[in-house]
Amino acid sequence: MNSIGNVGKKTLFSLTIPIFLELLLVTVVGNIDTIMLGYYSDEAVGAIGGITQLLNIQNVIFSFINMATSILTAQFLGAKDYKRVKQVISVSLVLNILLGLVLGGIYLFFWKGLLQKINLPEELVGIGKYYFQMVGGLCVFQGIILSCGAILKSHGNPTETLIINLGVNILNIFGNALFIFGWLGMPVLGPTGVGISTVISRGIGCVVAFYMMCKYCNFTFRKKYIKPFPFKIVKNILSIGFPTAGENLAWNIGQLIIVAIVNTMGTAIIAARTYLMLISSFIMTLSIALGQGTAIQIGHLVGAGEIKEVYNKCIKSVKIAFIFAFVATSIVCLLRKPIMNIFTTNPDILEASLKIFPLMILLEMGRVFNIVIINSLHAAGDIKFPMFIGISFVFTIAVLFSYVLGISLGWGLVGIWIANAMDEWIRGLAMYFRWKSKKWQNKSFV
């Protein structure tokens, strides 16, 4: 098994570029439904935009297993403890499958109450309910894909994850076209058809992901990896997973509350926010890739006991991501009119969205600190500090000031974006000073 050798020989960019392309494809897959539905109706976009924010909760719950899996796998590979690596993989897959089945049942049977909780207008509920039931009900497929992807990347094989998501992307686009444009004589089903396409492409993707993970990570599921049940591995996963899940869940719940606030502003504002969030998701992709690539290296170095190299890797990645965020958001701001015209020609949506682009520069530059440094802190084993800061600030800053600026002062989406930028910058600076303090040392799991 040569996984540790693979990572040790790879530069940050050789890890980051495949992860960047994979994340770009994941972003496309996650947003292709919204993009293509723009050709169906703006109401469908608004419905799926609100539903997608709710479905993101499932990714947060899966991510608490996957984050822990990545950290433990990287550190055990660094320590060359391959038996524990396979135990971590086995436990991760079992937990994600169980979580996927439970969450799917909740989405399938309690869809109406969940959509009402986010104040989605009744006409949009009618448009998106079958999409929500299908994509949410079968979220176990997504759980398996994410788990296998995390395992592959922690072994230094991000290119294979890229290939998986490329295939899922192609299948999803083709399937969407069948049901949105009526290709090959298929019925035009709008969001319902898009849900069918999404579920089928993810189902095929999870089978391929599991096969490639087994092949490239030298893994075969054996009962001996879970008998006797490795409770210490579970304890480590939960000790990492619960704080990171709490942190991410708090952020997503905060965003859901903000969505509920936006949903009181009318259909045009709902659609405008959906398009703006889509554009932002593309901008932050390289920062996320740099954060994940850095975390892989840091995890292996921590496991191998090479602490001196860890500090500078994070700082270097922050500088690169900060420059990229400024350049990318500035270009997007300059091209905001033609970019928005790709999605819609509705004058109300354009008026609401175009004024947000300068604020996007401010927000995304602040987000860099959180994306890169939190990944590095997690990889080093420093879990609780980011959780505490994240949970505290998302409600006291992002949510509170979204209401104050957006509703009380009547600034609308401008107020929402300013509040989120405040949250990103304050949390980001807290993470930066935490890394500079080096209090994350001696928190590894090996």
C-alpha cells in the first residue's frame, strides 16, 4: 500500500487542481438543476433554490462523518497504521448508509412541514414538492458518493473523485435536458423531471464511487474490520464529527433562517438570491480546493510527526486563496450584467441582484480565512475552537444583522449580504489568530 508515498510526493497544486475541478463539477451538479430550470420558469428556480438550501442540511450531516474520516485516514496513513485506516473506512461507510436511510425517510414523509418551516410560498411548494421527495428521499446515494470521495482524496487520489463527478455531471445534464426540453419525445416535467434525473445519476455514481474507492485505496470490506466493533474509531469519529457537524449545521440553520427572511420579500427577491448564491458557489471553489488540499498534506504531516512544516503550508494557502478571491470577484463584478442575463431577463430580478455584486467582493475575501484555516485546524485535530466561534457568530451576527439590516432598516438583499460579510470577516480573523497562536499543536489523534 503506497498511499502515504503518493501524498508525500505530491505538491499542493497537484492535489488542489484535481480537487478544484472535482468541486467545480460538484458545484455544477449541485446547481445544474437551477441553471437548466431557468429555461423552464423563474418560479421553478425560486422553488428549487429554497429546497436546495434545506437539502444542504443532509450534506452537513454526511460531512461530519466524512470530515472525521478524512482527518483520521490521513493521520493514520501518515503514521502507517493501515489496519486502522481500513477500520475507519468501514465504519464511515456503515454510518453514512444508516444516516442516509434515516434522513431519506424524514424527507419523504415529512416534506410538507419542512417546506412550510422555511416559509416557501405555497405556489412554489406545489412546483417543487416531488423534486424534494425524490432527491431528499434517496439522499443515501449522495452519502455514499461523498464518503468514497473523502476516502479517495485522503489517500492522495483526488483525480478519481474528479472522474466520478464528471460522469455524474454528464448523466445529470442529459437527464435534465430530456425532461426540461422534451428530448427524445420525453414529457416536459420541469422540477419533477429534474428530480428523476438527479436521483438516477447519483444512483449510478454511488456504485462507481464505491468500486473506485475499493480499487484505488486497496480496500475490501471484511467483517473483521467491524468485529469486534471498533468503538474507539467510532469515538474518534464522533469527537471530530459532532463539533464539525455542530459548526456546519449552525451555519446552515442560520442560512435557512436567512432564507426564511428572504422568502418574505417576494418571488423576485427569492429568485435573485438563488442566482447570486449560485454565482458565489463557483467563486469560492478554488478556496475550498486549496483548503482541502492543504488539509490532506497537514493530516499526513501531523500523523508522521512533522509539525514544523505544517504552519507555513496553511499561511501560504491563505495568501493564494485571498488573491484569487479578489481577482475572481472583481472580474465577476465587472461582468455582472452579461452574467445575470445568462440566467434571466426579468427586470425585477436584475434590479435586485445587480447591486449585490460589489458586496460579493467583500464577502468572498472574508470567506477565504474560514475556508482554508478551518480545514487546516481540523486536519491538525483542533476541532472545538472553530465550532464555538462558528455557532456563536452565525446567530449573533449573520442572522441577527440580516434581520436588522434586511427587514428592520428595509435594505433588502443589500442588508443580507452586508450581514453575511460581517460574519465571514469576524469569524475569519478569529481563525487566523488561532492559527498564528499555534494552540492547535499536540491535538492529533495518533
